[in-house]
Amino acid sequence: MTSAKYDVLGIGNALFDVLVQTDEAFLGRHGMTKGGMALIDEARASAIYRDMGPATEMSGGSAANTIVGVANLGARAAYVGKVRNDQIGRLYTHDIRAAGVAFETKPAADGPATGCSYILVTPDGERTMNTYLGAAQELGPADIDAAEVAAAALLYLEGYLWDPKNAKEAFVKASAIAHDAGRQVALTLSDSFCVDRYRDEFLELMRNGTVDLVFANEAELHSLYQTSDFEGALKQLRLDARLAVVTRSEKGCVVVAKDGVTAVPAFPIEKIVDTTGAGDLFAAGFLFGLARGAGHEAAGRLGALAAAEVIQHIGARPQVSLKELAQQNGLPV
């Protein structure tokens, strides 16, 4: 196996985040399911945006947030995602490159606008997402550079890629290239509603070895196995996945491997402000730990630290140096 140019390469839906703090009544008026992610069309996107109060706008997308976190910790990171060559697309490209991430995906010259996610944050910190995929759904197999994928020690894919057909094909192509190069492939299940849509396919990806590592939260795990029995679901996950991590909010996480289950506590926080990006940044810390050869417990602690930082402010990107934070807490960087 050749040495890696990148520690982690992420592939995902490139989306611009529009975040606003609001109340439960707003969700009710717009028929939103709290805590979930709904795919919307351009007309609904415009209607929601019109009704939103003053917003915080920044580059986002689940896998992109993870990759920015990986770079922030000091690893070599790259990202593949589709934007349109429009104002928001150019802003997106600038932002992710400025975060130290290699981003060379060719923007779409025409077609739908750069995708946006309209994120409503209620007073309890819970985020509810309404996603207009736009140009993100134009990502296809042609955007996968075999040399770039083969040059990354870890390939990280988001479950949301299963929504657009072309992106699904890009996902499968990238996974095959990574495995041919002797690399590891990780998948985040993304969202319990996403799992509801593609349960059988996600299970098949785990069972047939298309993915080596799976990230899920409790809701996604329960959806995957259609049970409310956490221990029972965990037992099944251990049979299906080579390695898996289940995040449990304030209860920390459990790392599920063939040789056992490791529980890792959450990092203490002062106040939850916005849970947007909690899972994304947890994955960043864990993947960074794996790339650095840390054990499962240390990787879990790095994930917990990164998640704790991001939920204490608005937005899904770190606002301080995660590398310095890790050093201050005696974690391997």
C-alpha cells in the first residue's frame, strides 16, 4: 500500500447552511418534524426563507463539516461535493479551502443553484433541517477522481448521498476504488429518516463489506433495526459491522468492535446552544484518532471533545482550534 497523501477524504452533499433560532410554533406552522431532515423543493425553500428571522449563513453539508473538523485537528483532508458556479457556490469553495481542505470538484456550469439547508434551532438546542439539494444532486461518478480517492487513508461517506441516484453511484464507485487501494471506508447513517428510506441498502453495505466503519446515533440505530431495545440493537450491530460507533448525546458513545464494546463518556459542557453538526464533529474527532493510530477509546474521546465544542455555539463548524483543545485535554494530536 502506498503512503497516503490525505488522512481523510469526505464525499457528501455540498450545502450552504442558513441557521435561525426560532420556536416550536414556527415548526408547527410549517409542518416540520422536529429534529429531522426533510428534502424540499425550491418553492418551499423560498417560502421557509421568507418566513425566517435574521439568519446566520455559512458553508455546511454533513461530510464537509466533518472534513473541516479533521483539518482543524491538524490532519490532511480533502472533500468532494458539487456546487453550482454561482455566488453561493464560489463562497462555499472559498470557505472550505480557507479551512485547509483540498477541494477540487468541478462546479456545475448550469442547472440548479448551489444547495442550501434551512436549519431551525429551537430553545432546547435541537436542530430541524429542510434541505434543498440543488446542485449537490448533480454529483456523479465522473466527479470521483480515482487517484485522489486511492491517496486517502480513510474515505468518509454520508448516508444522505443515497438520496440522489447519481451520488449513490459515485459513493459505490469511490468505495470500490478505496478498497482496491487497501484503504478503509466509513459511512455515517446521517439521519433516522434517511435510515427509514434506505434501511435494507445500508444493512447490505455493512454486511457485504462495502463499508468498514459505521457512525450512528441512538435514533438511527433504533431505526436501522426497527427496535427500541438498545442492547439488542447493539448486539445485532456487532454482528453486521466490522467497526461501529453509536453516539448517545450526554451519555457519550459506545465503540462496537468484533472483540468487544467500549463506552466513552461525553465531555462536560456549560450549555447546549445548537446541536447542528454534533454528529459531524464527533466523526471528525474519531476519524482523526484512527488516522493517528489512536485506540478506540482515545478516538472516542477526541470525537466527544469536538462534538462538545460545536454544540456550544451556533453553526456546525468549530470556532476554536480543536488541535489546541485536544492538547489542553491531554488527547493525542
